[in-house]
Amino acid sequence: MDVPAAVASALSDESVAARVPLRGDDALFVTPTRTIVYHADGLLSSESVEEFGHDAERIAVDDGRRKATLTLDYGLDGERSFTVPSGRVDDVLHPVLAGVLSAAGVTDSGESVSRTYHFNELTLVVTDRRLVRHVGAAVWDGDYDEIDYTDVTGFDTEEGSVASQLVLETTGRVQRIKVPNEQFRDVRETVEDALYEAHSVSSRAAFREAMREDDEDEAEADATDAETDDDTAIAFADSGIDVIGERGRERSDAAAGGNRHAPERNTTPDIVDDEEAGTVSAEDASAGTASAEDSSAETAATGDLSAETLRDDADTPGTSESVATPTDATPSEPARPSAETESSAPAAADSDDHATAVDLDALAAELEAARDALADQRDRAEAQRDTLERQRRAIDAQLDALDEQHARIEDALDAIPDR
């Protein structure tokens, strides 16, 4: 690699990772820690070297008619910029962005950057281990996301009229990346090659087969873990150790006469006194009934006595609930709903549920249609912006050609002796 003497002296012990020719003898050199811009001797300028560290927090690109300006933001240390020809922006951005990502710890040591794509407000960096995406006006800042190839379980594409999408299914979610159709094939093939190489496969079919085998292995591992848990539970049961709370339940069952569902007895002293008072009242009532069988006269007297006893017992605390009154009156039962009411209530509820479901479905359909319409409008706007960008670049190229022709004409005129 041809390295000017001024650049060689600035390199010290570092090696050049990339060299990008600019215009004439001007060139850009990228090392692992910095970017060096070399300007050769000219009519209006002398040889110079500028150094830009890769510890930048933000990278922005301002495209002009003939030149583009790359600005590196160093936070509290301010911003620094350098200019390159408009046609060299992508060539310059790739190694510079790779160096910044490495310095920021986004890429690991030894991780190579395959390609860098910049589409208006979308920047994609394809490495051999991950896909890095940044969305925003800047080419790069701390607000980015990355997709590790080891987390990808599915890969597909969704084609559109203006832009198409890469669909990467990961263990946590589904990632969609929209790319203009003109560059979509290049991006898709680059991402596919990196993804398949990371999984040691050669095609999409082989990748899907590998993912299916991984799913089967995970299912077998889950089944093995479940069997291990069952064996542990059986061993615990056979060890003779009482389950927590089981001994207490057995004692309660024994106290209830072997009936596990019998209510537990309350041994509170106040309640015991109430039960004894109720028992005495019940015995008095039985005695009155037996006297009534002996004679009719005694029955009336005993009945009065029994009624009076019941009133006395009722005045005694705790006896009103346990006394059994010898009457034929049956307690009133709660009113039951009619068959028509029972049948009409579910029907009305079903009708309301159906109406609600219909309304939700209609609303979901309207929202889906609105979202599709907005997506189409956005795609058309992006297509128009891309078209305008291409036209602007074509015009810039024509202007550059005219400038070169003008310069040659000026040189030819200067060479005429009589001028």
C-alpha cells in the first residue's frame, strides 16, 4: 500500500487497515484507532495531514452538490469535520464507521465488518457476528439496536412495490428492516451470507433444517428436565418424610371421627356453654311432649309449661339458635328464577358479547387498513425522495464534468502564446 511520508510519520507503530482515494493524490487512511486525511501539494494548498480519533459519540453526514461533510461529535470535546467528494461518501463511511463501532465496544476484537449501508435515515452495518441498525438523522450515535446471528431462529423477506423488508425472527421478537427495492437484493444477499456462515450452513433450506433440529433438541431437554423433577418428587414421597401440613390435617381428621370434610370443633368456652344450654332446653321440650301422650289435660298444661320454658330459654343467651320448636311450619325457601328468566339471561349476554366482538373486529380491520395506507404513503414518499436524490447526484456529476471541461479550456487558452 502506497503511504505518503507525512502519513507514515503520523502512523507511528499503527498499521493502515484501509485506504480510500479521494481526488488526485488526496487519500483517507484508517487505522484501528483513528482516521487520517491526507491532502497532497496543490496550487493553492500545501501537503497536510489531519487526524480524527474513533472515540466519537456521533457521526453525521451532510451531502452537498459536489462535496460531502463528515462530522464527528466528541461530546464535551466538541465536533470536528472533514470533506470528501460526494461520490466517495459510501467508500469513506464504511471504514470510518467500522473503526468507531470497534472503539465504542459495539463490535468485538477480531470481528470484521462486511458491508455498511446508509439509506437516508437508516444505517445498516453487517458484520460476521451481528447486524447493527441505526435509525435517525445521524449516521451513528448511541441510540442503536443489534441482532446477534446466534439469536436468529428464522429468516424471510416481504416484498413491496417501493421497498421490501427483511424479516428476522429471534428468540425474543420479530425484527423487520425496510430497504428500498433498488438496494434490497444486495442487502438481502449480504445479510444471508453472514447469517448462514455464522450457523455453518449454505442455504435457506439448510438453515431452516438446522433450526428445526435445535427445536427438537430443546424439546428433548425439556422432557428430560420434567422426568428429573418427577423422579425427585417420587424419591421425596418414598423417603418417609411427612409433607408439610399433612400431619396437622391427619390430626384434624381424627378429631372429626375420621371424616376429613367434617367441620372442626370449636373448643371456645363461651360456645360450649351455649351448646349445653341448648341441650337442656331441648330435653325440656321432649319431656313436655312425653307428658302430652299420657293425658289430654296434662298435655295442655304441659304445653303451656313447655311454651313458657321455651320463652325462658329464648331469653337465655345462646339458646335461640339450638332450640328445636315442635311446629309444622317449614322455613320459607328463596324464590327461584323462572325457566324463561334463566334462558333469556344467557341469550342476552351472548348477544352482547357477539355485538362487542363484531365491533372489535370492525375496529381492528379499520386500524389495519389505516396502517397499510400510511405504510404505502411512506413508501411512496421514500421512493420520491430517493428519486430526487439520484437526480441531484446526476446533476452534481454533470456540473463536475462541466467544471473539468471549463478547467481544461482555461488551461488550453493559457497555453496559447498570443493570449
